[in-house]
Amino acid sequence: MTFRARTLIGALFAVSAVAVSAQDLKLTYPQTTKGEIAEVQFGERIADPYRWLENDVRTDPKVAAWVEQQNQVTQAYLGGLPQRDWFAARIKALMDYERFGLPQKAGANYFYMRNSGLQNQSQLFVRQGLDGTPRLLLDPNSWAKDGATALADWEPSDNGKLLAYSIQDGGSDWRTIRLLDVATGKVLADEIQWAKFTGISWVGNAGFLYSRFPEPEKGKEFQSLNTNQAVYFHKIGTPQSADQLVYSTPDRPKLGHGAEVTHDGRWMVITSSQGTDSRYEVHVKRINGGKWGQPQTLIKGLENDWRLIDGMGDTLYFITNKGAPRLKVVKVDLSRGVAGAQFVDLVAEREETLERAQIVGNRLILGYLKDAASKAEVLSLDGKPVKEITLNAIGTASGFGGKPGDPETFYSFSSFNQPGAIYRFDSNTGVSTVFAQPKLTFNPDDYQVEQQFYASKDGTRVPMFIVRKKSVAAEGKPVPTLLYGYGGFDVSLTPGFSAVRMAWLEAGGAFAMANLRGGGEYGKAWHDAGRLANKQNVFDDFIAAGEYLIAQGITPSGGLAVQGGSNGGLLIGAVVNQRPDLFAAGNAAVGVMDMLRFDQFTAGRYWVDDYGYPSKEADWRVLRAYSPYHNIRAGVEYPAMLVTTADTDDRVVPGHSFKYTAALQAANPDGKPHLIRIETRAGHGAGKPTDKVVAENSDILAFLAEWTGLDVPAR
């Protein structure tokens, strides 16, 4: 294979028109200034020569120049890969199908998202009645020329006449909330700023609850820590300055708060947490005529997971892990007051992990995970089984939204070889019918989806999904394989469709997804086994997955690519440091790479539940041992690496990726390529327009194909 290289000399770029082989390529990376910063932490001198790269690219010209130079080198390299055009064409073609979001009913109206195929952003439609004529309500594609302004959350009022919706610009976590008259399509004057990590919950039809932070200091909107979140009530037709403070804890600034109203409008439920761990305090307020008093404590102390399902009258239903590591359903009667109210078990803990629950009509619909694949069933409100919802394949069922009294709910089912189809489920008859089903440009039956189990370093049995063309599996020859993982924050990885992964499979590769410890696939114990002092288990699980794929002849030695994003980007950085010999290539996306300073930016302080506190010596020593940025060693032959991030990522600030890449390039400048691709007007991932998704992922797959030996089909 051949490609062109662009060589950087000082600050000047010269284009080489000479095609060279990958093995002969000598990349010249941009000069990255090394600072003199070093700090003694718990008796060890810690150098941080690239700390200046933590500065905001929008306000620091030196960082902006570094980003531009790195992108020029990276794009020159990627532009010479012959696989890139093929992957771009296939990803685009595989994304070009009509797809729908889950409908939501309010009053007589049904609201749902739809994308015709290649629109940068999905549009919001409304129908009057289930069989009504679809009407376009919001088109985010008209909001920005580059398509990078997205419709984030939306919630209709109880009667379906008004819609509150939030706008995400450039991928940021900040949201602007606006209001729309559903009948006329007119956007109202109401505007809410500085909302973040928030839902929208209507109080009748007069207004809604939302969560926001204080306005940040100008110029620090994308880097300063997020503290003092509070819940407010916005009354329709009034300015934000008049919004009513509903709940805050100025004496505990690290607490985050969210509020929900039960569907019958009787109770407001406020849930508070300090980090990402599922440990909550719960306060309630009785709503009378649209008014409420002081909060009453229902759950005190950040000890257990409490997720409101809904309320019927004075009975509230919750999912909890109190005394049930794989979760159970409980209810509490508040008719005699909150003080002394007792929780009663409704659905006991099972072997499977309870993932979601919803009251629809007069039924309770539960979603479980069994070995990371979905199953769903219907129960009566007293917890007795009524019917199992047949899914017929290894896959993921999501949705099941609705409210008491509704005769229906909608859910989506997808798998690695099946894009999401939307089904309407009649809660009375138990019958599922198709609401929307995509027309495919490939045959799902051509692909084999299987689940295998392997032993980790300590003998723990870990599940892994493996997807290949049936013809590839039948031939039995090892093929280049893309291994994906996450392993953290109680997040479960389940089967789902991706046009990007399908393009890799079409090219003849295999895809594997390992369900590492640290996730939520097997409940609290599985999560606990992969966080804090146990974090090394996650890396051991992933390394063992790679060894298993090679030992089983699924991928050849030298043919294994690895990928992960966010906490998964940390995973890739850590395992590449620990086992550089095992992997041929890697993509670390929007990763947490400096484990000694992660808690000093934006939402980083929330992550101490999984990572620990860098300020505490015991935690610091664990973090120091695996921090990707701090464990890069000079002269090591690391695999080819493509780091990806974005300039507006205010979840995991791009400085993590900048510093890691600079250190990796300096460690072995003459080794395999260690490149960084920095997207503009994009964030942590949500809201990214389709054209950026196609461009970024064709770059990533072309890079991984180049270094694993995956030959794309002839065009």
C-alpha cells in the first residue's frame, strides 16, 4: 500500500509528492515545547512538561498553533491512505437509510425524531393521533451552516400543546432551552441559559423544572469546574431572571441535582448525587395546585442507587440496589406522610441485572440484561408475571416509555447486524407491531453474531461478542480484528448497530466487544470489581480479550486493532502502555489520559467515584501506576496510534489528548505513527453532524486497516 507524507520542518510545511511505503515513512512531528513544570507528590517528583497544552485552544494562540500543525501532519498522512475513500463511501452508504426515534405521546400528539438518511441532524416530527399526518416541527439542520448545532433533549407539556427543547452547539455539554407552540410551530421568547446535565420535567402545563449551574467566568466556559448545580422552575412567558429556585445545597457545592414530576402531577422527586456513582439522596415535595412547600427527605445519605420509576397517587415506585446488587423494584406509600414511610419489595432481585422499569397502562414493564443481551417482560402492578416480550435475537431493547393509563409503549430493538426497528407494544394485549422498520442495503443474515466467554488474568469469566461475515467465520482464517471496550462507570455495553463497524465487517474484518469489569453488565459487584483500587482488572480483562482472539485464531498476531472512547480512551492508553507488543494499532478517542489532574476540569470532579481522589495518597498511587500520560516510556516500540478529540469537548477536555500525544511522539519519534486528529466545532460525541461522523470514522478505519493489514475490496 502507498500513501503520501507531508513533512514538517520548523513551522513550515512542504508537500511531498513521492509515494513511499509505510515501513519507510519517517514522520516529522511538530516541535512541541517542553516546559519545566515538576511537582513532588507523595514523595515522587512528577514532571508535567506539556501542561501548557491544557490551555483552551480558543484563547491560547500557542495551543491553537500546535493544534493546526498537528492536524496538518495527520491529514497529510491520512489523505494518502487508499482505504480512506473506500471507507468513506461505505460508511456513507450504510448510513443512508430512513431511521426513527422512539415516539412520545402527550395529549393527542405523538412526537418522534426522524432522519431521512444523510441529514446532519435528525428532525423532530409530530402527528395528531398515531395514524395522523407527520408534520415537521423542528429542523436543526437550519440552525448552523456547518450542521454542528443539534437538538438535544425535548419534552412536550402534559397536554402536548407546548414543547420545551434544548439546543447543543458545537458539541458542548452546555444547553440552551427554548419553547415552541406545537400548533403553530412558533418559537416563544422564553430562553434558558447555562443549563447542563439536566432533564426537563413539566409541572402540568404552566412551566417546567430544569437544572443549571451559575454562569461561568467569561473565557472559562469550557474548562472551569462545574459546582453548585441547582434546580429551578421556569414559568411560561417569564424571563429566566424570574425563575424560582426549587432546590440547591450551597453548603454542599459538589452535589448535583435533578428533578422529576410523577405523571399524575402529585409529587416532585429531587435526586442528588456527588459523582458518577449510582448513590443518591432523595427529597420529595407534594404538589398542590401547581404549588409546593419545603422538601422532605425520603432517602438520606449517598449510599444506594435510587431511580424513580413513577408515581400513582401517593405511591412511588423505585429501582434500587439496596440489599440487591443486581437491583430490584420497590414501592413506598406516602399517604401518611414521608416521615417513617416504609419501602416494600415489589419485584425481588434476580440472576439477571435489572436495567429499566416503566409503568405503562396498568402494567409494569421491566428490562433485564442477561450476559449483556436484553430481555423484557410484563408484570402486573403487584409484581406478578404476565408476559415475556419476545426479542428473538442477541441484541438490545430500549425505550418502553409511557405512563400509567397509557394503552401502549414503544421500544427499539437492534443488534450488530440489525439497525434499530421501532415497535408499538399494546400493554393490554401483549402484542408488538412494527411502527417503523429501516430498509437495509445489506443482508443481516450474511453476518454471524456470537457470544463467547474467556478467562481473565485472575480467572474471572468475561463475556465478549464477536461479529464476522459468515463466510469469513466458515473459512476459519484469522482476519484483522477491531476490539472495543469501555469498562467503567457502571455502563453496560450491549449489541447495537453501527454503520462504521459494518463497513469494517464488509471489508472482511472481525469486530469484538468485551464486557469488561467496571461496567454494569452483572450489577454492582461487576462495577466494583473494575474501579478504584480494582481498576487494573479492567486492563487485565481487555488484554486477556486480545490474547484470546489471537489464541482462538480469530485474528492474527499483528492484526489486532483496539478502540475506546472517553473512559474507554483511558483504557486504550493504559493497555497500550502495558502491552505494546499485543496490539498492531489503536484509536484512543476523547480519553482521560492524565489521571493526576482529571478532577481539575469541568465535570472531572464527578469521576472520583470510579477513579479515586488524586489528592489522597492511596488513590494517587493507584492512579500513578496506570495513568497513560505518566507511563509512556522512551524508546518503546508502541503500536500505531491515532488519538481523536475535539476542540469543544468540555466533558473530557482535549488537553488530556494533547498532552498524551505530545509525550507519545517524543518517546519514539522514529517509530510507528502516533498522530492526533482534532475535530473543530465538536465535543465529546453527542450532536456530531453526519458529515463529521463519516469523515472522522473513515480516517480512523483507514488508519487501523493500514496497520492491521486489512485490504478493502476493490471498488
